[in-house]
Amino acid sequence: MRSGIRVDWRAGLSLVGTILAVLSLAFVVPIVVALAYGGEDLWVFIAAMALTAGFGLALRRLDPAPDPGAREAFMVVALTWLFAAVFGALPYVLAGNGTVAHPVNALFESMSGFTTTGATVMDDISFDTHSRAMLMWRQLTQWLGGMGIIVLAVAILSQMAVGGAQLMKAETPGPGVSKLTPHIAETARVLWLAYIGFTALLIALLYGLHLLGFAPNMDLYNAFAHGFTTLPTGGFSPEARSIEAFSPAVQWLIVPFMFIAGVNFVLWWHLISGDPWVLFRDNEFRLYLGTVSVLTVVGTALLFFDAALSTPETGQIGGNLERSARYAAFQIASLTNSTGYANMDFDAWSGPAKGLLLFAMFIGGSTGSTGGGIKVLRWLVILKSLRREVFTTIHPEAVRPVRMNRRVLDEDAVRGIYAFTLLYLLLFFVGILLLAADAARVGFDIGTLDLVTASIATIGNIGPGFGVVGPMGGYLEFPTTSKILMIVYMWIGRLEIFPVLVLLTSAYWRS
């Protein structure tokens, strides 16, 4: 009897299995770290590697020669990210240390890692509770998820070259990555090479600061750990107080790299290839640079004139230009593109300064970057189309298309951007209501601003917010049901909503 299902689910699951089998090789990194630091948790990562590879190879047997189309691409992308988070949670559960030993907490931490959210449910981020190998795995999940698991698979698997463009489009369904070369697999390799290059450069510079005496705490382990979480705009740190634990030199160095991570990596590749003006010809880059610059100047002024702003860790900030500029530049760069690092407890900032940070959370990185959120290009298109509406209201006979980089933007793309933005904001408000209802159900006392930032911080893959989810807090105290909701939010937020939502429609499976 015909099932009526028009999706080749065997081909889709086979590809998911292939990617999982390859992804299992990533466990080699924590295995090496475990061997280097006395073997703690070694068996955990060997077991996780074997289980992930075994499950992946079993799925691969469903269809030895898969030929996925556009329809299967959505299933491959959505399930790959979900399974990556599930198997990425295994080490936390198997090790059994701290709050992440609970399966839901482990999945939360793993999903937060792969989606580069940076929200945590660890109650104690220290080597007293977790091994160096375990915390390195936590950082590595962000680096793997930053440029994209599918992009990585297309770059290294010849099997994925066919249909790779559809898979990459499904992974980043917005105004996406343009082809740099005639072959999509070569484009994927180029993007990953740029990503690896910036990561290696940051690791070298961080450790160089340590060797020169400007960063006493930035040893080789920390240099790798923060290199793995800066370029993917991740925000996980093996230090409980994030980047506040390091010297001002480290904080200033990380600021430009967070900015770099929020720029379209295609532009970086053109820049490296010998076109130095490519950045300033790009409308989105100019808006991104201008927005971050203006917000940094405003933030610096707000901190400088706040005479009461002082914490035991930072000392007096108000009236000190270097500190005001450093904390403002760092937090604006961190929250605009969803990195989520903190170089101080910004929950102590004044109301206007926190409002500035909340505004920054809604901007997002550039398209083709590792940043999350709504993305700068979408805001730019919305602003341009609104300006067009005003103009055509005055001149109803005029024909005025929306242009981007001097090219006319297709009207379907404009409508798609409006649809995504409205859906994003709708889910953001629904998230607030659901988290509030769940908190009331169990008697969890939490403020409105905390709920607002928890919702935007998870669907925008930002990580920290204000209040209990502030930069020195976490998501541990939320009820289990709220954590499950936020796991889903991080998942659909990283995939820009539509690849997951289409799987929930009957039209996808049967029409």
C-alpha cells in the first residue's frame, strides 16, 4: 500500500548518518586533551565516539547511494543539528559530574554549544567539578557549530557535493552565502579555511600575550578554549566569570575578533584574495560597522558619566575613559552579533545602558557570518523598503525597487525577509508568555526583564541576558519544561526557523 509520503526519508536519514559518523571524529580532540591532563574522562569520550559513529553508520545503511533533493535537504539539516546536540550531550551524562549530568541539562548545554548560544546550566564552571577535556568539548561544540555542520560536511565529503548547495541553503535559509567558486564544495572549503585561519590567528595572539607577560591567565589551554568560542560567536568560557577573568589586553584583543566573526566570511575571503575595498562597497558591512561604532560611543558615554558604576572586580568605571570604552566596546560587540561573552557583570549597568544592550541583542550579525539574531541585512532591507513606501505614498506613479549593493532585490526576497522577521518577533513574544506561564506554574520567582532576555537570548542564540540569566548567572533554575522550550528555541533559532517549521507541515510530507 502506498504511504503517500513524498519525502525520501531513507536518503535523508542516510545522509544524516554519514554526517554523524564524520562528526564522531571530533571526539578525538577531548581524547587528546584527556591524555594530556592525566586521562580523566578518557573513557567517556571513547564511549561517546563509538556510540555516535555506530548510530551514524547504522543510519547510513538505510540508503547506500542517497540522492537528496530540496525536500530532503530540510530534513537532513534539521535532524543533523538535533542529533548532533543529542550525541554531543553524551559526555556530560556519562561523566556524571555537576548539574549537566541530568539528561535535560546535558541536552541544553550541548544544544547551546552547537548552536553557539552560550547559555549554560552548569552550576560550577571550574576544573574542580569538570575535567579539562570536558570543558574543551564544551568549547569545541561551539567551534563546530559556528561555521555550520552542513557547510563542514559539504567541504569534506565528496558524497555531499551533489545537492550541497541545497543543503547549505537549507542550513542558512536567509539571504545566504554566495558562491565563491563554480563548485559549492570548493566554496564550503574556502569558508572553512577562512574560519580556521582567523581562529588560529586569535589563538596565536592570545598565547603571545601570555608569553609577553600581558595575560598571566591566558595559558595555551585557555588560548585554544577562547579561540574555539570567539570566532563562532559562541561565548562559552572555561572561566566562571568569562573574559572578566583576563587582563585588559586580552579583552581589547577579543573585541576586533568578535567583530570579525559578525561579518560575512565571503567578504573576508575576497579581502584576503586581494580586494581591499570589498568591505566598504558592501551595504550590509557599512551598516554593521556604523551600528556597532555608534552604539559603542553611546555606551562609552553612558558608562563614563555614571559616577555610581563600580564593582569589586572592575573598580571605578565612571570617569575612567579607558575602562568605559573597554567595557562598552566589548559588550556591544559581544551582544550585537550574539557572541555572549562578558568582561564584567553588565547587569550592574544603569537602566539606559542596559536598554542599549537590549537593543543590541535584536540586531544580530551579518549574513554569511557566524552571528545569530535577525541579521543586519534584514534590518537594512526593511529600512529601505519602508523608505520606499514613504516615497511611493508621496509619488504613487513612481516605480522604486529596493536595491542592495546596486542590484535590484527580488520582491519575493523582500517579502521573505518581512515574513521571517515577523515570525521571529512572534516567537520571541510567545517565548516570553510560555516561560512566564511555566514559572508561575511551579512558583519560580523571576522578573519580567529576565523573561524577556531569556526568550531573545535563546532564539537569537545570544546566551546571557539580565537578572537570573545575567552574564554571571545561568539557566539552571528554570523548570525542566522551560529548558525543553529553550532547547527548541536554540535549535530553530540557529536554523533560522523555517527548516524546522516546514517539517511540521503536512504539505511538506505529502504534497
